[in-house]
Amino acid sequence: MDLGIREKKGLVCAASRGLGRGCAEALAAAGVDLVINARGADALRATADEIAAKYGVKVTPVAADIATERGRGAVLDALEGQADILVNNAGGPPPGKWTDWDRDDFIAAIDANMLAAIALMQALVPGMMERGWGRVVNITSQSVRMPIAILGLSNAARAGLTGFVAGMSRQVAPHGVVVNNLLPGIHATARADSLDSGVAKAEGITVDEARRRREQTIPTHSYGRPEDFGATCAFLCSQHARFIVGQNILLDGGASNISI
């Protein structure tokens, strides 16, 4: 399917690996020129070079912390203040118990997983509205629909972003700008490896056993793949997604047993 977004310009955050890279690759395959961001300069540069060579698009890497004003400024400079597509993404905060966290922990989580995304939308969506076309995909978490006890920091920050998007997306839709959230369950990424390692350590089992146990809780009996996630993201950024507005779309292999 032709997504109709060839020669559009996009920003994908946290794109050097995992779900962010899956989204960047899918957009590049559709002909989108990209600015990609992550904190690690070497891995980001390698990713940019690989994607550009594979898909023949322009890929500009910007190594910066997107949770900071300075980091966002560097990304916006590379974009020259304009993008047609924005994919907001940031690594999740650490797991723990509700008594473990203090105010600084919550502020850090909110900065990374809520306020950074809002700031980029505030910077880029007005231009999309003026041009009459734009797409925003915020990568949040299945925990927005079914909160996960040990991920309280993530639950709180991502739920705040979800509430913001619920109102904002309806306000910008008349101007041709489509904003949605993608809610990943467990995918085969470094984040899953970290969570499985934590379970293995706590229960005295191997990481492979921890993964097998978790896979059995998913109806597909497997973790998601970044490329599957990326394909869904690219579709939501396409010309065909104009009537999908303000939705929270689960990609979790059926793990969240929610009927509505």
C-alpha cells in the first residue's frame, strides 16, 4: 500500500533502537525524510547511516536529551522549525514500589514521558495546522489502559499525556492534523530485556525462563516485534489515517483483556 507520505519530513524521537527505530524504518520505507533523535551519539549515527543507505532518504541524527529544553531546541533547529510528522517517544522510567519514589522521581518521569511530548507538539503542530496537514503519534504504554503496579512512574506520566491528547487532538483535527497514541505491550526490545532481568533476579530464575513465563501471559505467546509496531505507526502517519483521531491503540498481542 502506498501511504502517500513520500517526501514528507518527520521527526522520530528515541529512534536509535527498539520501537523508535521500528517507526523510523517504516517511515523511511514510505519515503519520509527524517530527523532522528536519541541520547547516544554513536548508536544514533550508525542507525541514521543504515536507514539512509537502505531506503534512500535523508536522515539527520541529533544526539540530545529530548526531555530538556536544550535537547528539544537542537532537534527543532535541525528541522528548521517544521515537520509534517512527529513521533514522540522516550524510554520509560524505572520500575519499583510506590514507596520508592520521591518528588524528583515523579518530576523526571513527567518531564520525559509527558511534558517533552507536549512541548514538541506545541512547537510543531501550529505549523502543521497552517499547512493543512500533519500527523502526530505518541508512543505511550499499555499501562494507560491497564496500569502495571511496578510501573507507577510510567502510569502517572503517560496517563497525563493521554488526557492532554484527548482534548488537543479534537481541536486540531479540523485543520488536517491527526494525533493519536500507540500503546505498546511487551516487545522484543532492550526495555523488555531489562524487565525480564529484574524478574529473573527477584525470583532466582534465568532471564530466558522469565521471558517464557511472560510470553505465556500473552495470547500470541510471543513478544511483539519493532517492525510490526513501526508499520502501525507509519499507517497512522499516512494519508489513509485522516479519520482516526485521538485514539489509544493497543499493540500488545491481546494481553490487555479490554472489550471497549
